[in-house]
Amino acid sequence: MKIPIQTAGNSAFSWNGKIIIGGGESDRQLKVHHEVIAFNTDSNTWNNWPNLNTGRHGTGFARVANYIYTASGCGNRGGTPELVSIERLKLPEHHSNTYLKVRIPQQFL
């Protein structure tokens, strides 16, 4: 299965039947990615989640209660600048349709 936004050095975690992927770098742009997307393993759909305030790669996600945190990382492809910020994303309610659902194009399956 292909990921709609293909990145390296991204952050990922699983939660509630979903695989969430955020940030990362690619050869398409110098600035790193700020997008956060989620794959629903039950419905085979991708969900767009709120973007990171600051694109970053080379970091990770950590779940604490109903939030996901990410810290540090790099702001451009290749390793600089090193970031010193921390971000927090509130997880949606268990059965919430808070985030937009998009069907996976056949070529990504």
C-alpha cells in the first residue's frame, strides 16, 4: 500500500484502529512536511488530521492521555535547522468524525 504523502524520517503511531503519520522530509521540497494523515484499517480510508504548526522530521510522536506530543526534529530536508519547539495534538473522541475522510485512490492500494 502506498502512502499519499510519501516522506522519510516521519513520525508514526497506531491508535484506535488507525495508523497516524506526520511530518517527514521528501525530495519534492526543501522545507519538511507539516501534514498529518491517518489510515483507517477498517475502512481503508485516509483521514486528514490537523497539520503540525511547524513541519519537522527526525523526531517522534508520544501519546500522553488524550494528546499526542512531538518535540524537536529538523525544519528542512537534510538536518538543519534543529528545532527546539514542542507541539500537542488533541486526539478526537473515539467515534468522532472530526477529521475529513478521503477515499484511497486505487493506485495507492
